[in-house]
Amino acid sequence: MPFPLSVEQKQTAFWVAVWAAFFFLLFMLGPVLTPFVAAAILAYALNPAADRLDRLRLRHLRLPRALSVLIVVTLFCAALLALVLIVVPVLQKEIPLLREQIPTFLARANDTLAPKLQDMGVKVRLDSAGIRKLVSQQMATSGDEIWGAVLNSARIGGTAVLGWLATVFLIPVVLFYLLLDWPAMLGRVAGAVPRRWIAPTLTMAREVDGLLAQYLRGQLLVMLVLAAYYSAALAIAGFDVALPVGIITGLLVFIPYLGFTIGLVLAMISAVLQFADFSGLIAVAVIYGFGQLLEGFVLTPRLVGERIGLNPLTVIFALMAFGQLFGFVGVLLALPASAILMVAFRHLRRHYLGSTFYNA
């Protein structure tokens, strides 16, 4: 015979079901939430600056919250714009030069690799004419497939570009309104917590806030160390664009894979343009290969992972798991979310060790 549920148990089951449905809806709307998640992360990081401006007095007058938020968002967007203005001139300068140097580079590659490929039974010329011939043959044999793939890629790529543009323009708007309403929003969240859980919830929130602040400081240290490393290493290797390329690579490291890829491509273009042989490309491979090892196995685990109490294996697993579940946004949120889960697990373990189920 089933036991009748009390009113409190029925209410608990109802609200648990409501929250489960809410989180399931958020999971299903994952791609749509990308600008809102990114803006929320930025709002959390920039809110202390807005709070300091709120407390600033100019001639005995306090700045309105809206003006403080506007200043912070403007300065942040200006910093991003400055970073773009560093990258774009380098690309504008190097890409036309690269186009002019491609035939010379292919000729050198053909002189070096073609004899070795012929010894292995592969007859191909690595020059402009040979590559055009190879491409023409492939297109002649599978022209319909290639055309279909190009059309699909254009449709998908066009949709992706439009989505990225919408995200880029939407994030500052969402960021402004989140920062404007941040204190009141936190108050509403705290007010929605059941009163019997308010004390432990606030304790966990303070722990999470401390861990995330350490995470942000650790990530900033990683960016600065890598910017210094890539700039110095490329300068020692004799690259003319060592400083801008090194700074770009280091500062964009907070974007997993994309920042490293942009810096690597710029360095490879510089190597092709500046060096007459393959020594530049070899130097780029060594510098960026060691930089990846330095970031993945030393800096991120030590400066970020240890600051939030995660060992290196947990950091690697978190990046892979959240990336698999939530894509690019999951990779961005992997370590902060792991810190939050770690705090929850710590309190759950403490509750378990003090329960009658464990001690009985």
C-alpha cells in the first residue's frame, strides 16, 4: 500500500519537476543561448568595475548606475576593437605578400620534396602548374560531388556567418542590460530561494564566487605569460612581427583553439614571407608546439586548475566533457562550471558523512 504524501512533499516534488523542466528547456535552447551565456560571463567579470564606479564620487555626486555600466561596456568594447585593429593590419599587410610569394614557395617545396616523392613512386610536381593539373583532374572525376559540397558549404557557412554577426551585435546589448540590473537580479535570485535553505545557499554562493574570481585571475595570468612567451620566442627566432603576433596569440588564448589557430596562421604567413627556406616554418612549429605543451600541461593546470581546486586530469576531462555536451559554449564554461559542481559536491559529501544513512 503506497504511503500518502504530505503537502510539503507534494510541493517539493512539484517544484523539483518545474526546475527540471526549466533546465531541460535551457539545454534544448543551447545554441540560442550563446550570446546570453557569453554576456552573463562578461557581466560577472565586469560587475566589480561597475560597482567601483557606482561608489565613486565626483564633486560629492555619485555616478548613476546606467552611466557606470555604459563606461565599463564602452571601455570593454574599445579594448576588443583595439585587438581587432592589431590583427587586421597584420592580415592586410601579409596576405597580399603571401599571394605573391606562393609560386616561389611552391618552387622551393618542389625542389626539396619532389625527388623524395619520386623515390617513393609518387610522381607529382609541387608548383602552380602541377597543383592546377591535380585539382583539374580531381574536379573532372568528381565535379558534381564537389559542386554539391561547395553549395552545401556556402549555405551552411552563410548561415553561420549571419549567426555570428547577430551574436556579436547582440552580446554588448545583453551585457549592458545585465550589468544594469545585476544587483537587483542577484537580490531576486536570493529572494526566490526557500527560506530554510537560504543560509547554506548563500554560503555556497560565496564559495563559488571566490573560486570564480580566482579562475579569472588565473586565466588572466595564463594570457599574460603566453603573450610574453610567444613574443619573446618569435623575436629570438628573428620574426619581424614577433610582438603583434605574440600578443595576439596570448590574449586570444581564452578562446579555446581559435586564438591559438589565429596566432599560428599569422606566424606561418610571416615565416613564408620572411625566410627564404623552411627554417621559419620549423621555428614556428617548435615555438607553437612547445607553447601548446606549456599551456596545456603547466600553465592552465597550475595557474587555473589549482586555483579552483581541480587537478590537471580533472581540467582535461572537464574541457572534453563540456565540449562534447555543449559545444563551443561548453568549452568556455567547463572550468567555471566544474568549480561550481565541486562546491556542490563538497557540501553534498559533508551532508552524506553527517547523515544517519552513513553513520548508522
